[in-house]
Amino acid sequence: MTSFQALFNEYWPHLALLLSVAVGGTAAVHAAMTKSDVRAAIAWVGVIIMSPLLGPFLYLIAGINRIRHDHISDQRDRSLPSYIPDKPLTPIDVAYLAAPQFKSLHQLSDNLSRFPLVDGNNVRILRSGDEAYPAMIAAIESAERTIALETYIFDNDMQGKAFVEALARARRRGVEIRVLIDAVGVRYSQPSITWALRRNEIPYALFMTNPMGIRTAYANLRSHRKILVVDGRLGFTGGMNIRENFVSTLAGEKAANDTHFQVEGPVVAQLMAVFAHDWEFTTREHLPFETWIARSWNPPEPHIAARCIHSGPDRYMASTHSLLLGAFAVAQHHIRIQSPYFLPDQVLLGAINTAARRGVLVDIVIPGRNNLRLVNYAMTAQLDQVVKAGCRVWRTAGVFNHSKLTTIDGAWSLIGSSNLDPRSLRLNFELDMEIYSRSLARRIEDLIDLEIAHSELVTLESLAAIPFRKRLRNRVIWLASPYL
């Protein structure tokens, strides 16, 4: 045995202690200095201290934000134009379009989004895959120049294959195509749709996959955005992924509901700008706006004012969260919220409850049967907090509804991909659209009210009637809600 081996055998416990102190101390300092949420900082520091070697490893895998706050934001600043119009931007009177109290909300969103509020748009509501997918495929079939498609889930099923076939026909016509799929979402079906895309020579990329194809360190940071832009003129966005369980003829009685939106007008340029940034970040390929964005629009009536709100784990992390806080603060009469995953943090809960205590009628619509069992348990554990404040919580009957819809006072709407949960509001890259329009808000309210008409009201008594073992289970799952 060499002298080094003998020395190591004698002092290895001391070396292990020094290593654990150095690694654990470094990780704890990093967590304390970089986490903006005090609860997250305390939790990670606690895990690191209680497990000096395993804790830093877990923090390295799941706790560090690798989305380069400075790099990606600087890249976004270069690649997102503030506006791409064919005429100068004119001021918009949101008091006339919506109501006087929305002036302050307009100013807030001016500070949250790099995009301006633009008038002259038309937004069409598409209910579930029965309406959305045919409209999207028809747009792809009519494409003459470009198609940009970004989605979280793109299943390799009957519906996914129909999209690939339409894209393949467009490619053969000479249309320039880019498809961006999240690297987690693409794995919801096996084999993945990438085989079909590659076979048909359709350019695609996976969001947040490192050069070796390993995604462990990035599993919590996903692109949840849904964007389709055709010829830079016609856009689609909302909360719907590409999968056959949203189509009644394919899924039958198990078909899920959702709401998607067809958009025409200058706000489509904002959809395309977000896609162009995500594509450039993923592939390093720059998509020139003169090729991918139309220079003029002639959408059908009625015209409404809208803007995109993009959020993600970079400098825009709190955009949607802050916008919702502002919207709940200006509400005077009625707040309607429909979300499949309703797990707002305490700040957002406080804003909702404060609105209810001010006398604002607050309706919250959630699924009676959820597709994510653990999320349903966590949601149930938290419902008493809003019910006590006077909010009305409705559990829908029938099939699962994946819609994400919010309206304020019948005049302002928020649509898009964000759920009201920690993953959407802090971890995912999301895309939402705020709209100042009484007519569209009323149509969205009609959809929500239709769900309420076939829902069961949640009361404190019904929550208390849940057996203790289930309430305990729900609370335990609720503790892990930031990572569900």
C-alpha cells in the first residue's frame, strides 16, 4: 500500500466532510443569492443543509435556472421588434373599448410586454379540436409562402399524422416550414412524431434539448406555447395541443374539450415574433421578418385591440402573474376564471380573495374530473381558501375541459396557454393574449357560463365532508404543488 493510499484510508472521512461542506455551502449560497421567491430559497437551502451531498445534486438537477437571464433576454431584445406595422402606431382608448378602469391595466401591460396594444384585429373562437384542427389544417393547405408551428404536445396519432400530411403537401408546394416542439411534450407518444417529420423532410427542432439529447437538467423548463402562423398573416393560439383526444370522432366519449383562437390582424406579427425568437434560440437560425411577417392586414370585422404577453423563466418570468394581479385589482363587477389546473400562489390567491371581499363576483370553474390526478388532489386542498373569501367555485360535469379563460367585467379577456399554477407562472415559457373587447368578452363569458350551468358548486360543507385520510393526502400532495 502506498503512502497516499494509507493517508487517504485514514483521512477519507475528513475529506468527505470538507467536500460536503464546500459543495453544500456553495449550493446554499447560490440558492440564497439567486432565488427571487423566499419560499423557494428556504426550501432549497433546507434540502441542501439536511442532505449535504444529495441536496446539492438535486439542486443542480432541478433547482438552477439555466435559461440564462441575461443571454436569452438580450437575444430576445435583438430579435423581437417592438412593432412591425405598415403605418404608424396610433394611441388606443381602452376606456372606450372596454371601461375607464382599464386605463391603469393598459399602462401596466405596457410595462410588462415588449409588444404594444394594437387595434384592427379579428379573433374567432374555436371550440375544441372539432373546430380548431380543421381550421388550422385548412390554413396550412392554403399556405403560399411560410408556415410556423410551435406546440407543447404533438402526438403521433391520427390527428398528428393529419397535420404532418398537410405540412408535407405544403412543403412539396415550396412553402417554407419550421416546426418547434417541446422536448418533453414530444415524448407523450411513442414513437414520437419526429420520425414522420423527418421522413417528410419537414424542418423541425426540439425546444431545450442539449447537444447530447439529455434533458434531465431542463425537465422543469418547457415551452408550453401554442402558435401557428401561416404566411405571416393568419394566426392560431390558445391552450390546445395537437392530439386526437380533442376530436369527438376519434376519441368518442373520452374526448376532452378545449378552446383555441384564430387571429387575424397586426397582432399576428407578435405571434410570429415570439416564434422567431424561440426558433433562433433553439437552432441559431434567424428568420427574417420580411419573409415571415406580412406587411399589411385586412381582417374581417369586428376589429378589436389585442397584444401578446410572453412569459418564461427569464426577465419576463412574472409577466402573466403581474398582469393577472393588475386585472383582479381593477375588477369592479365580475371575474370569471376557467382553468384546468387552478393552483395560484398566495399572492395571486390574495388578489382573488381581495376582489371577492370588495364585492366583486368571482366565479372559478375547474374540471370535475381532471386528467392529472395529483393536480386535482392539490387543487382540492386549496379550494377552501377562496370559498371562505366568498368566491364561487364550480366543478364541471362531463368530460375534462382544458380551456384557460379569464374575463373581467365583461370587457377584458386573457386567453392563451397559461394555467393558474406555479409551473405555468414560473417555470414554463407561455404565450397569452390580452384583449380589450366587450363583444369577445361576452362570447367567452357565454362559454364559461355554459360550463357553470352544468357544474356543482363547491362549498365549505362539501370540502369538510371529504374523509380525513383523503384531505390529508390532498394536503401532502399540495406541498409539492410547485413541481406538479
